[in-house]
Amino acid sequence: MSKLLFVAGFFLGFLQFSFSQERALGTWKTFMPYGNSLGVFDVGEKVYSLASKTVFSYEKNSGTVQIYDKASGLSDVGIKTGNYDPATKVLVVAYNNSNLDFIYNGTDIYNIPDIKNKNTVSAVSINGISFYNGNAYISSDIGISVVDLSRKEINNTYIIGSTGGQVKVYSTTVDGNFIYAATDEGVKRASTTSANLQDFNNWILFDSAQGLPKKKASFISAFSNKIYAVIGSNNTDTLFEFNGTSWTKIYFDPAHTFTSLN
């Protein structure tokens, strides 16, 4: 992780230096703020970094830096978050207005504005992105939207509030048998083989019977046959571990809040 942060910092400094050089009179160049990295993804032959208004990549072998911004193909500005799927080689870029761009193989950019267009009254926040079996799971203020990455379309939306209404979903993860969601109501789980994940009744909310409080869950992640969830309360976070049967509290520090489980 420290190497990735170093690489991102180096690129940002390089870009700022390069763009500050004097250009020939009569020529134009789009200048974007590159000072803050929202995410760094090492994908093997290159590294991607997201800034607030642009994406750039660095080719490890050649040293080539490629800029992705609105002038060169992105559909919007104001990046909120993003994630990369190594299985499909797709980088997903989510914007503050809930617009979505998908960068395939570092070359082709495809826009899916459905969530943005369906919520014209106020912007819906996209809170997290995960991947499973060729799909991107988009966690948002309304629920979970499933994007088929090969067909380049949203093929399902799961509204999983306890009474069938909308609930904020902050992140999702899949362990092969179940999909887990970190929501405002707590951690929920449903079988990946369920015939109808659009039915909120098929989503089970964990509670004290399994060792987990029914409180806001901000992050969730699968790792080494375990599920990890962050539960927040009074500006403090607690990390829980799930072994398939019950949850165990494994970390708590009143001075520490989590910003990610990656």
C-alpha cells in the first residue's frame, strides 16, 4: 500500500510540474486539479489513480502517463469514487451526481447515466463499487444496482429496506454463496442463488443473535474465507469478523474511524 501511495504522489507531482510549464502562444490546454488522489489501483502492467476531476494511468515499462478527463472522453467531472475489476479489466468511475463511466482495457470509455437520469430531484450518492462474476455492484443511497459489464447495462436494482423501501447501502461483498451489504440498518445478507434478490424479504438482517448490533455498517469486505464489517456509533467504529456462523468484535479504538477496508 505504501508503494501505491508513493507512486500516486509521484504522478501527481509530475503532472502538476508538467502542466505548469509554459506553452506556446496561441495554444490551448485543459488544466485539471491533480492534487488529491481518491484511489490507486495497481493492475499489473499499469497503475491507475483517481483525482477529483480526472483519472490517469502510468505504464510501468514505458513510463507513459495517460490522462482521462472530460476533454479526452470522460462524460463528467467531480469524481466521487471508483474501483477496478481485474477479471474483466474494467475501471469504474462514479461521479458526485451519480453518473457512471466504465473504462475497458484502458482504452474504451462507456457511460451509463441511468442512476443519474432517474433521480432528477436530487443527486443520489454512489457510496461503493464491488465486483462478482462479471457484474459490478453499485452501492448507493437507494440500494444496489447491478451492472452487467459485458452487456454494459444495469440489469437489476435491489431495494432492500426493512419494509421494502429504499435504504442507504455503503458497500457490498460476495463470498461465493452470499452477497453481503453494509447499510444504514446494519449488515444484510442474501443467497447468490436466490430466485429474486429484488424481494427485500430475501435479505436477512444480522442482529445480536449472531453477535452483530443492528447499527449503521459503513464497510464490508470478504477476505480469506471470512467477512469483515465496520459498525459505527457515536463517531467511533468497531471492526467485526464473521466466520460463517457468528460475528466477533476484533478491533475497537475510540480515537480511530475507518476510511476503507481495501
